[in-house]
Amino acid sequence: MKKTNYRWIIHVLFAIYMVVLFKLTILRDSFDFHNYMKYGTLNLTFFAEYIPFVRRHRWGRILYLFGGNIAAFIPFGAYLGYRGKKILPTVILGFLLSFFIESMQYIWGVGVSELDDLILNTLGALIGAAAVKMMEKIKEKKSEKKSS
């Protein structure tokens, strides 16, 4: 069988990823339609949440917050890269998705809407897209060597 017969699995996995992403970020246990515009918290200070953790040497928590925000969007960027999107449009779409999530967190009062989350999520989309593009270039070079 050809590898292309299994491409649908990637699309299904991406759909599952999106459901999980929305469950973790917006549709949390605290989500309630009655909380509309009541309890939203907004933090526009860059990396303000990290400062107390640095002072208390809670490096694991910093890694969890920092790395988690990046890692959460790597699959998004990788999927769009796999679908043939160029890096800049992928980064813009990653930014827009993150902005949507942060906005919904504020509107529904589920978590803190933070500027640094927006930046780190967008960085994750960039990393995912760049990784796919690098793998494509490596694959091209290998196939060029084989045909030579």
C-alpha cells in the first residue's frame, strides 16, 4: 500500500489535537455560560507571572508554563506546514488562534489571558512549521543524493 492511503490519520489526529487544545484552554471545568464577561483576568505585562517563580527558584513551574505554551502550538504549526502552508502564514494563523483562545479565556473567565502566552504560542507554531520545512529539505537532499 502507498503511504498516501494513511494521510487521513494525520487529519483525524489534528482534529483530536484541536479538541484537546480547546478543552485544556477554554472548556475547562470552570467554564460556565453564566460567567460571560464576569471573571476574566487580563495580564499585559510581559512574563510577570514568571518573576515570583524565578525568585522562589521554582524552575520546574517555569519550564512547565514556558515550555507548555510553546509545545501546545507546535502540532498546529507542524500540521499547517505538512499541509503546504508557508512559514509566515502559519505563524500568523498561530497568532490568530492563540489570540482567539486568550480572548475566550477572558470572556468566559477561565484562566488568565496573558500577552506572554500569545507570544509563546506563536513561537510554538513557528517551531512546528520550521521543523516540517527542515525535514522536507533533508528529505529532498537525500533523494537528490540517491538519484545522483
